Amino acid sequence: MKSVALAFSCLLLFAMPASANDSRTFNAMVALANRGDAEAQYHVGMMHNNGIGTPQDRSQAFEWFQKSAAANDPLGAYKLGCYYDGQGVGVVATDPDQALKYKLVAAKAGYARAQHDVALMYDRQGNSEEALKWW
């Protein structure tokens, strides 16, 4: 019975609305990002993307992903690639070449999800040899 109560408590905790801690975390992350921290820039982008600690703003998210990718953060590059791959509807035009370019950065850095995406992209292009390398 205790395990059921514990599981229920955990569900309630995760179902609660965002707290003031989210805003403090967002502000702290922005401070780091503004100092040029590429990983923080990625996280600020994700917070804008998902509306955590700040209102959701996908245009702002895209700008932070651009900064992160320019500073050589592989996750920032991956997410930028995702925006070019169709997640950025209304923010940026879909561009398969740009999507592949940025996802390759993350794939080469060892990010497994990016490697899978790159394989799929090469497969869609009919380049099965290159796709197999990434799978």
C-alpha cells in the first residue's frame, strides 16, 4: 500500500503546474547563456521551446539554438537541425540540406538520436550506403 501511495504522490508532483523555481532557473540559465555558455544557450532555447520558466516562444528558441550551434554545442546544432527538419513551422522554412548539416554536427559528436535521424535523412535521399554507416 505504501508503494501505491508513493507512486500516487510522484504522479501528483509531476502533474503540478510550473513553480517559481522554473523562473529562477530560467533567469539563471539566461545569465550563463548571455556570457557565451553554449550549453546554457541550448537550455534557454529548450525552455523557450517548451515554455518552462518563460512563456513559450519558438522564435526565441530558434535564436538561442542558433547561438548554441554557432558556439559548437552539438545539442544546439541538433535542435537547430530539427527546426529546419520541420519542427520550426512558422519560424523557419523547412530546409533538408540545413537540417542534415546541423544534425550531422550532433551525430559526429556521438549523439545517438542525431545519428539515427541522419541515417533516415540519407535513406530518404536514396543514399543507402551513407545511411547504413549511421545506423
